[in-house]
Amino acid sequence: MTHTTTDQPHRRASGAVVPVLAFAGIVVAVMQTLLVPVIKDLPQLLDTAPSNATWVLTSTLLSGAVATPIMGRLGDLYGKRRMLILSLAVMVVGALVSAVTSQLLTMIVGRTLQGFAMGAIPLGIGLMRDMLSREKLGSAMALMSSSIGVGGGLALPAAALVAQHTDWHALFYGAAGLGALAIALTLFAVPESPMRAEGSFDLLGAIGLSTGLVLLLLPITKGSDWGWSSGTTLGLFAASLAVLVLWGVYELRIQAPLVDLRTTARREVLLTNLASIMVGVSFYVVSLVLPQLLQLPAATGYGLGRSMVVAGLCVAPLGLTMMFTAPVYARLSARYGPKTTLILGMLVIAIGYAGGLGLMDAAWQTIVTSVVLGAGIGLAYSSLPALIVGAVPASETGAANGLNTLMRSIGTSVSSAVIGMVLANTANNVGGVAIPTMHGFRVSFLIATAAVAVGLLLALFLPKAARPAQHTQLRASSEEEAGLKHAEEALRGFRGRVLDADGAPVARAKVTLIDRRGRQAGAAVSADDGSYALAVPAQGAYVLAAKASGHGPLASSATHSGEEGPVELDLSLPGETVSA
């Protein structure tokens, strides 16, 4: 297996890579909202009780949460393109299974398989980091990250149109077709990344994380049905806590964990992930409230009496605005950094929800709310992968972004459970049917505003100064500037020459930087004059291992503060380290 961790793109990607990967992300996101237009009809369509029908949605959520970090780690180890294609293929199979059945159990199996495709989002972000030049990376990652909202927003009117005029199974045939198209485009336009992480797949860690997530998300999504104080709900929460604590202890003790919890505990990574939960909460509220408000009969006194298709079209600007926000984000981030754009995005979201409290009286007002929220969520979502990528080694990009995507999914799960409970408890019972009230809608918007406020507070505590690698990836506006940035980064690490026993320079020697946990943190190849340069991802103690054809290997300890200039270090093969 090849193990490479250099931050430079290894192969110039074609111009089709970004749109193809973004299309794959949109297709995956479609799975999350595919059945929203027919939610209320699922019990009749599947000939089952309403409480059972909700498993058709819950199963996709659970499998997506489980698959996201696992597929990210598998991509780091065995190839991100390979795992992306596998994710899409599983989704296609799941869509076809759902397309040919009206049986509840078989439908749940199909929907579970569709949820596995959620891993495509962090895999796409990882591929972009590995292949794109740095001046293109910011806007590309922004588009890929926003594809979750873009796909969800655009799927609503399209799915509503299909469900209103054809058999509902056509939704799944259409999803399978989109998935097959995404696979074909990926095979044609997206090369495999040569970057690989060290180690092997942590199967026991994957089982532990999957078990803990299922035990956590089940009571979150089903708590309203089971009762929040019921023994089942509380027992599952307690079990999830116990499993996740044991999983964390295990992950800290092994050399190649599924999730590097030490990296995750870094201030910038931890705060970004916590903020992601809040952004996920705020994103899902508008998707739950506005479609219901638009479709409620005007006879209620506040419902807008629109059809399913019109309601979808009114909410669609949410996704479209997120898509068009990506290039705006790139410019803002290049000048002010992703922390500032995250804060700005959350401020816009807060304005959207606060203003939306008074914009519920006409369809055009819901469009205005959707546009404002789309702009804010687009900026926030675009900032998250940039913050993560700038804080972790390149070999952990897939797993780290997988965990970040999982945090957003947990946010949407919490949002779904809390807003569902609020709307149910504030509903009016008319003829045995629960009708959501305007009071419930406004309370939901206030909850979203509060979540954004918490996220904003977390974002304010993110480190002020970005890492040099992050500046390099996101602020370079030209190939020349990218080169200068990379040179500046190298000046904050180790540099010197690789020499033989007689003091002559050794060309083409591989110099590997190994951190204190035994993980590869960087690599370089010496030039014709024997010179090398390695950037340090963080302060601390390292081992520099050098080897070259015809020479014995060398391993030497060195320490870098992370703030000083270059540490001059010549490496003699074979022999001891020689101070320059």
C-alpha cells in the first residue's frame, strides 16, 4: 500500500471533477427528503400504523449516521474514489429494492441501503483536497458541503411533482437513475487519489461507534412516539452513553483508530463539530415548518392553502441560494478566513429566523425567508469543511470530514425530534386530526434562533489565527501565491540536507515526518542537492526517518515549537543526525 501525506495535489484534476462530485453530493442529499411529500400518506401506502411508517425515514437517518465516519476512514485507507463509487452503488441497490415493494419491512431494508450513501459527502471533500490546486479548493469544498442542503431543497418540488402525478414508486426509480448517472460520471471524470493513511481498518471501533450511534439516535428520533420519560427512551440513552464511553477508551488505546479522538479534541476541531450540530438544527427547522405552513388550508386562518408542488417551489430557493453562495464564500474566506464566514453565516441565519417570525402571511414571504436562510446556511456549511481540513493531517481528511458530517446529521435528528414534539404539543385537534398552529411554527423558529446563537458563541471561541496549511489551502488566489504560501509553511518546520557517510548530498531520498503517536505527519523527497523541507502540523516531538537506494535508513528525534522559524537539520545516511 502507498502511504502519502503531502498536502500538494498529486494529479491535476479536470474541470469536470468539481461539478461531478457536487452532483454526487446532491444525489445523495436527495435521499434524505425524497419521501417528504408523501410522509402523511405512508401509513396507507404501506398498509401499516403511523408509528411503524416512520421507520421508513428513521432507517435512512440511522444508516447514514453509521456509514458517514466509517466510509470516510475506509476512503482514507483504501481510496476515496473507490469508496465513493461503492456508496453510490449501495444507494442504487437500495432505491431499486424500494421501487419494487409496498411491504414495510422490505421498504425499510431499501431505505437503510440508501442511507449508506451519506458517506459520499466527506469522501468528495477529501478528493477535492487531494486533487485541486489551492486557489480552487475553497469554493469547491463550499459547493460540496452545501450539496446537502442543495439536494434537499431541490428534491422537494421535484418529488412533489412526481408524487402528485405518478405512482409514488417512481420516486425510487428516479433516485436509482440519478445514482447510476453519478457513478458513470465519477468513473469517467474523477481520478483516484493516491493519498493513503497509515494503519488498518478498525473493525471493532466501527462496530462500537455504530452501536453507540444507533442507541443514541433511536430515542432521539422515536422519543415523541415512545415518550421522553419512558423506560425504553431513558434506557437507550443510558446504554448509548455507556457504549460511547467504552468506545472512546478503546479508540484512545489503539494505534490506528477509526476516529482519532486526540485530533478531534483539538480546540478548532471540537468547536467546529459542536457548531456543526447547531447549524444542522437550524437547517432542518425551515424544512419542517414552511412546507406545512404553505399546505395548510386557508380555512385555518393562517394556512396558505398551496398545493404540494407550489409548497416545494417556495422552499426550493433555500437550496438554490446555498448553491450560489459557494463562490461568494470563496471570496469572503480568501480575505477574512473561514472562521469569519462561519460567524457571518450564523448571523444571517439568525436574521432569517428572527425576520421569518413576521413573514408567515403570504407565499412570497416564505420565499424571502428561504432565500435569506439559504444564504446564511450556505456560508455556514461552506465554512465547516475548510475549518476541519485546515486542522487535521491530509491522511485524516476523509474520517475527519465524515465525523463533521455526522455532527450535522445529529443536529438535524435533534431538530426533527424537538420540532416534531413542539408542533405536536401545540397542535389543535380537529375531528381527530392534529393541525399545527401558528404558535407552534413561531416557537420552532425561536428554537432555531436559539440554536444559532449557541453556534455563534462556539464560533467566536475558535482560534483567531488559522494554521499555515489552512492559509495555504484557502487563501491563495493564484498558482504563484500558492507556491509562496507553501514555501512559508515549510519555513515553519524542518529543513536541511540529506547526506551520505562522506558528506555528499543524496538526491531522491525519502524523508518522512512521524508524530509522537507513530503516525505519518508529512513526507518529502530530497532535491538534487540533497535539500528537503517539511512543515510541522503542530508543535511537539517528531521523528524524521530518511531512506534512499544504496544507503542504510536513518531515524532521528527532533522537536519543534510550532511558532519558531525553520529548524535546520541535516540527515546523514547511514549515521547520526548532523547539525547544519
